[in-house]
Amino acid sequence: MGYGLTYQQKLRANILPAVGYSLPVVALGYTIGYLASSARSGDLSSLIPPVMTLVGGVSIYAFGLDMRNKVIVGYCVFVFSLVMLYGVYVGTAAREVGQINRLISLSEAEKQIRIYRENRDLPADFPAWMLGDVK
């Protein structure tokens, strides 16, 4: 079975099952990678090794230990790892952009408050009671 077939014939026969196996693994890997990197919490990052073990174990359970199915298990773990790394990259970029946008927003708000205070002839510094520095 499969001997004497061209590469295109083998690819055509196996592309749909490969996509079918990939979709849930891709969704899980991306979600875990994104959440682990965007949260900046050690708790989520420490879940990565057990989840990768879970994906490998569930793949072995679902496809069995047949030699023919070991390729599918390896493929699922590889796709999960690759997509999880991409999710980590996207989550980290989103977190950094979010922090920069937040700082820009706070700077603009501070500028608006200073202009308002200047227009009302109020002192440039905020009163201590506003900043919580009451002694």
C-alpha cells in the first residue's frame, strides 16, 4: 500500500487527514502559547510542560501504539509545539504593544490635566491630597 505512488498522489491522499488532525492541536497550542505569554504569570508558564505531555498522551491514546500511527502522534506534538511558540510570540508582542499604548495614553492624560490646570491658573503640581501623600 502506497508503494509505487508519486509524491503528489501520496500528498493528495494524506492532506485532508493531516489538516483534520492539525486543527484541534493548532487551536490548543495557539491558545496556550498566547495566554502563557500575555499573562506574564509564572503559573501559566509552568503549565506548558504538563500540557505538552497531555497532548502527547492523548494522541497516543487516540491513535494507539501501532507503528503506523506513531507518525501521527509525532506530527501532532510537533504541530502543537510550533504553533504554541507562535502563540507565545504573538502574545508577547500584544502585551508589549499594550503596555506602550497604556503609557502613551497616561502621558496624554497627564498633559491634558496640566493644560487644564494652567488655564485655570492653578499650581502646576497636584495637591498632596490628590496623590495620596497626605501626612
